Amino acid sequence: MKRRKFIERSLVMLAQFGVMGGIFRRAKAELKDYDPSKHYYGMGIQINKCIGCGKCVEACKAENGVPKEPFFFRTWVERYVIKKDNGVTVQSIDPRIERSYEAFAEKDILRSFFVPKLCNQCENPPCVQVCPVGATFKTADGVILVDADRCIGCRYCIQACPYGARYLNPETETADKCTFCYHRITKGLLPACVEVCPTQARIFGDVKSNASPLARFKRMNKIHVLKPSLNTEPKVTYSDLDGEVR
Amino acid sequence: MKNFFQRFPDSLIRIGAVFLLFVSAILFVRFIIPSSLKNEEEHVKATIERETSRSVRYAGSDVCADCHEEYNVKKLGYHRNLSCETCHGPAKEHSENPTETKPVVPKKREACSLCHTYNPSRPTGFPQINPVVHNPLKPCVTCHNPHDPKPPRVPQECQACHAEIARTKAVSPHVQLECTTCHTVPQQHKVIPREVKASIPGDRTFCGKCHSKDSPAKETPKVDISTHGEKYLCWQCHYPHMPEVE
């Protein structure tokens, strides 16, 4: 075989492989029976119902393979204790630790409650803006996802998130965050935290739908979002939110 | 080979080399770098594909109902809104392969006390106990059926719940009176105490049966019901469970 012919043929083959690979990749990306443009997800959280059992945190870690150490969270629960001398203490609860130890005398407590937190799936996400490689983006159904293959682990987004919802996964060295359990909701299941919540403190649903538990939650409660002044427009809304919650 | 190159002018070879470099760079960018890293749309699709293809670990409680009888018991009890997997852990594998993988059956006290230990941050009305004094070391399941949790038996005495009132009454002049002398207690009050309440005396003549001037009762302090205390009900000034001199 002539050198020229060899080069010619190999170039043609390479081109064919490339085209086929592209087509294959495109075909695989199609999800059956799921139209993301028909959904727009949000969550409602009833603070008065949260008992701080930490089942949601546990379930989230099990479902999404989040490291077990107590400083990697996709969702976490904060315990607010507002004391009579106006001191405010916030702790992230750890379900694995026996909570018989109580740091406060009960008579000193003015009011106290639990606040479950997770990624707010903002309408205007600051984390997406700052990513230098465009690894994080908003899907058509309103969920912010991170492409772990593209993420370079620069931690800009972790700094940018005003809610502290992101963490650097120590195994992949990439940024990770709550996805509303994207692999579950696209199959019609509830996010793991909503599924296991024993008191239905979390309500998941479509923001746009008129008849759904989430719509009812928004109709029946006085609702609020975290840090509204930042204009991030979170899709996670809270009822019974105390002014001390940051 | 040397002859082959010498047949062309030097400049042409250089241009050729640059051209080859250019072409290979294009080919590299075009075919070697995966398209999901260049094309925004492809990148989004690839990430969504990766997220949605993750395995589900929590099956959802609808799946449990197909096989497990307990589901029908649970749906009528206080734990009706609790997902099975809240206590039994992720069970997707079990639902697909029921004989080989079994979900956990939590039998220790810690499993229940995670939610039911008294904590001032928990919402008022949520059933809570102090595990240190509440039948210590006894597993909860010996008295309570977790699929239909109730107090192990309907309390016979009022003081089982109203201990504080019972204690003050014990040292008050009303010690001889049964609770039911003044309160009518519907049977349902023992089952759903917050929804069905015991009655409290609604008018002055009730107390007057013993305390008015013309009452046949002996050794009771007596007042003129028609003038004493004007328009107020007796218990608005006199707390009947408390020892009082006046």
C-alpha cells in the first residue's frame, strides 16, 4: 500500500469514527418518557414540622454517595437556639451522635427550632456565574447540576454560594451539591430526603402546577425564602421562618 | 528520503509542515476531544445523562405495599405518613431481589429515641419521652408496635397525663373530689386527647352546688353567689386544683 493511500484511508476512517461517536453520544443522551420542559421543580419546608431527627441527611448520603463524615452535606439540618439574653447558637446536627448532651439550660432558651437546608436551586444562581469552565448549569426543569467531568475543583462556586450548599467531594475532588435527586425525580420518584421525612416537613413538587402538595403549601402558609435581598430567587421556600435564620 | 525533500524548495516544505500542524490541530480538536467538552448542548446532555443514570436506592413506600401486610396496619396508625424506608433504610435492592437482600429491622431503643427523645427544639405536641427515665433498657417494641404506635394501654387514671394537676389537687381542699365530679371526660379523650377535650364547669351555679349560701353541703366555704364576684366565673379567680385559703 502506498503511503499516501494509507494516510488518506486512515484520515477517512478517523472522520467516520468521529461522526459515529457523535451520533452515538447524542442517541444515548435522550431520556425516555421524560420532558424536562414540562417541569419546574421546587421544594417547600415547614420549619414547625421538623423534629431534627436527621433522617433526611442520612438518606441523602445513602442515596447520593456523599461521604459519611459530618462536614460533607448535600442537605443538612441546623438547630437554632435563641436564648433569653439574645444570644443565638446554630449547630448543624449530627444524627450519629447521641444528643443526650445538652449545652443549654432549658430555662435560658427563649425559642428553638430546626431548619433543614439544602441547595436552593436559585433562579439566578451565583455558582453558575462564577464557574470558570462552565461545569455547572441550570437544566430546563430548573435544577442546578454540576458536571464532575468538566469541574476542575477550583472551589469558586463553593465560595460564591450564599447558602453554603456546595462542598468539595474529597473522592472526586470536584464540587458537589444537592440535585433534588435528579435521577429519582426524572423517574417520577420523590427526592430521598422528602421520601424519608417522618413528619412531612419537606414538600417537593412542581412550582408551576396548580394542584399539588407544593401548591397547597404555598397557598396555606406564610412563606419566605433565605436571603431574599441577594435576588437569587431560591426555589426552596420556607414557612414559619424565624428572623434569626441566616 | 533526502532526495525527496530536496526536490521541493525549502519554503514549500516549511509551509507544508505548518499546514500539516494546522490540520492535525483541527483534527485533534474535532475528533479526539470529546464533544461534550466543546459543545454546550452536548455537555449539558452528557451531564444529565450521567445524573439520571445513577442508581436509585430508596424504592418508595408504594412498592412495599405490594407484598407487606404491615402496610395496611401502618396506614391507619400515627405512623401513617412515615415512609417504610425511614426506619428500614434504603430498600430498592430488596424490592428487586426480595429473598437475598433484607432491609434492616431496627429493634434498639436508639432507633425510636432518634425522633422521640425530648428536645426543646422539637415542635410542641410531638410525642417525646425522656429515655433515661422511660422504662430504661427496655426495647420500645416490647410495649409499642412501631407499625401502629400507641400508649401500650389506655391510661386508667387522669394523673397518668395530668400529673401536675393531680399533685396540686392532692394538697388542696378538693382532694376528696374525683376529677369526674367537675369534668366530664369523653372516652375519646383518652385516645385523642388534643382533639377531644374534657369539659370544664361552664357556669357559676356549678360551684354554687357546694359553695352557695343555700347549699346543703357542710364544712364548705360559702358565699352569696348572686353578689360575690359579679359577672366572672368562679375559676377565673379561684384555681380549683390549688390549695386556697380565701
